[in-house]
Amino acid sequence: MPGLEMASCACALDATRLESCTLVIFGASGDLTGRKLLPALFTLFCQGSLPKRFVVVGAGRTKMTDAEFRATLRSAVQGFDEKRLKRWPEFADTIFYVPVEYTSEESFKELSQTLMAIEKSNPTGGNRIFYLATPPAMYVPIGRHLGQVGLASKHNSSGGWARLVVEKPFGRDLKSAVELDAVLHGSFAESQIFRIDHYLAKETVQNILMLRFANSIFEPIWNRNHINYIGIMATEDLGVEHRAGYYDQAGVIRDMFQNHMMQLLALTSMEPPALLSADRVLSEKSKVFRALKALDERTIVDSVILGQYGPGRIRGQEVPGYRQEDGVAADSCTPTFAMTRLFVDNWRWRGVPFYLVSGKRLQEKRTKIVIQFKEVPHSMFSDTLAENITANRLDIGIYPQEKIALRFEAKGQGATLCLSSVNMEYCYPVDPQGLHDSYGKVLLDCILGDHMLFWDQSGIELSWEFLDPVSARGDCPEAGRLLQPYASGSWGPQQAWPWMKLLLD
């Protein structure tokens, strides 16, 4: 069927609402800055979506001058079109660099003095965002030192504000997440902390609440009475690449489940908030996490499948197994695949299974949410149709294509009575220039001070409380025996295939 068209609407952000500010990126010489943050910032700059006065200050352990740092970042925008690249020199003039030793209070005092000097010639009102694009082990010393030297003050001597952006993972279990929060709150108030999850800024993810609660054809049937199961998948065909040092300590549960997967689960199953405001939405998400039916030693055996990829073929090329990757221990028991069946034990969802799956080196990169409706209660066509009637299904595609597709039954053409499954879908317009990058959206929300697309500490602790038994299963001495091997390029361990088929059909 032909795709649906969306009526035009004014969704552009009014840049005059944005206060001038300085963005300080710790870990500025790392991969995240060059691959995600800088391209997002440059795109916003070319769109005219940044504040009138905006300064980027890179901070890292690598010794560099401003000119050397700008030259390094220039390669990060190499793929941009010629029209935008002509504006690079103008944008580069707003970029500076400060060498910082993360464990030295004296180094942070020097950072404070350098920031004041930069802002003297580039006035931003004393407003500052500190972005932690460093390894997680550095969150504690950076957060502590920012407070010790006065950079974390809610209102500094210039009358400006300070905000802290924390990348995942937020701890590695409940205990460490609580400890990290205590350190950060020793310097920053809760309103100043932005725990980022860029998945929440993807167009289709943001549209989940609109789809559910702004359409009377979906809202009344989004419950156990009409839905058979819900599947959430986020698979990759890539291996650990250059992240082996981090990934071998984290694994798929800490890398994907505790953040991205749990957020998709919450958006799909939460109750409607009274108002579409950050505090109301975050509160409803926490209610979902509280309602999760706990996994114990007995139920976890039947509800969780962990795997690790071995050698195989991806797009016709031979690829190594996880234990053969550079930087991975030869006897590593880190899971690279996980599939869970869980239950949201409340009135709306009692008895409806939710299947969550994520893994590396699978057949293809795919992210989507499947809403599988129940079959019709009885068939009036049993005497005239030979085949079963296929149940309705709603697919919310996030990658490779952002789209919403509804499958329903219709009579096929011809004199005889037969049914055919047909699709009605809306596809988001292709965005080849990355004009609606998810990192760009969350950065703008940081400037606005809007927490809607971020985690709160309550949600983090509740998600860890549920997932700790799962991650501990991958950490235990028996983990090697519990891991199910799977070939790269497959859809995961054979044990998981019955559940995977429910999501792939």
C-alpha cells in the first residue's frame, strides 16, 4: 500500500530561546567527541540552532594547542557537503583546548582560570555545560574536582548556571550507581545533572508516546486484553571494534540493557502522564521499573539466555570470534548477546511477555519494537478459509529505517474468498545530511535545561535492581558454562531462536 503522508508542522526550535553558554568536553581527544559530539555541534551551528554566543572547550590529558585541536576535529566533519564546510573556519574560531589531568585538583584550578580568560573575550554569561565523554572510571574524580574548585556552583560569581552531562554506563551495578550518584550530588544538585541516553532523541522513539496517547485507535487496545506479546530488539552486525577494553568489562547487559533497552521498555509500557512534562514522564517510567516481576535463581534459568559470538561470516567476509578480538582476554566469559523474557506485573500488562534482545555480530543491524496483537477470538471464516487468520501486528522501526508499519488482513483480489496480509506504513523522511541527529537534540535540551529525554536517579537504581541478577550471572565463575556460543552472522544462540522468530516474522 502507498505510504502515509504527514501534514506539515512547525517543529523547528527557536534559537532565541537558548541562553549563551560554554560547553566543556572532558575526553575531548577521544572517539565520542570526534564521531558524535563535534559533528552534531557543527550541524547545529550550520542550521543556526546554537545560541548566539557559544563556545566549545575541549579538555583532555593529551597535550595540544587550540590550533592542533581544531585541526584534529576538522577530519570529523570531512564528510559534510561543501556548502557547510565553507563555514568550518567560522565555527573553529569558537573552539579551544585545555590540557587537564583528571585526578589533579590543581589542574582543575587552572581549567577554571582558563575558562574565565576564554569567556572574557567570548562572553557567554558564565553559563557552562560539563560533558563527561571519558571512561566511566573518570566520572568520580572529575565530578569531585569540579565541585572543589567552584565550577559546579548552581550560580557562579558571574551569575551563570552549571550543568553536568554524564554518559552511560551509570555505574556497573546498583551499589556502584548509588556511590556514583552520591559523589556527583556532593558537587551538583539533581536539577544540574543530565544522564544522557541518545536513543531517547531518535525520531521514532520520541514518537512512541505520541502514537500511543494521541491516537484513539491505539490507546484503548494497548493492554493485556488485546496484545499477545511485545518484542524489543537492538542488534548489531559489528563486533567490539575499538571498544574492547570497555566492553570486556561491561558486556551486553551493562552496555545496552540497563540503558537503551530499559528506556524502550518503559516508553512502550508506561501509563499516560497527566502532563507531558519531564517530572511526570520520569515518574511514570519509574512505575514501570517498580512493576517488573523480579528474576530469581529459579526463574532466571527459563527467562534469560546469554551468548558470546564465535568466528563466522558477515556480509561475505570472515570475522573473528569475540575471544580472538584485540584487547579481549582469551578466556573471557563476557556475554555479547542477551535475550530476556520479562513481565510488567501490573493491571495493564499482567501475563503479557516482553522479549528484549540485543547482541553483537548478529546477521544485521536492526532496532525495532514489535507489538503483536492477539488472534481474533473465533473465526467466522472457518468453513471457507483453509488458512489461519494472521493476527495484526504493529512494527515501530528505529533502524535501519525509522518507520511505523501496521499489518492487517484484507480480502485478496479475485472471485474466491481469500485473505492477504497488507501493510500500512509511515516512513520518516531520509535525512542524508544528519540534520536531525539524536546527539544534537539532547545537547539542545541540556542548554534548555529540559530533562525529558534523560534518566533520573530513581529510574537508574530501579533498573539496576532488576538487572543485577542478570549481570551477576554473566560475572559468576560459572559464566563460561552458562554462555551459549553462536556463529557471527547468525541470529544468536540456537536456544534463543524460538523467541527470535517471534520478533523477526
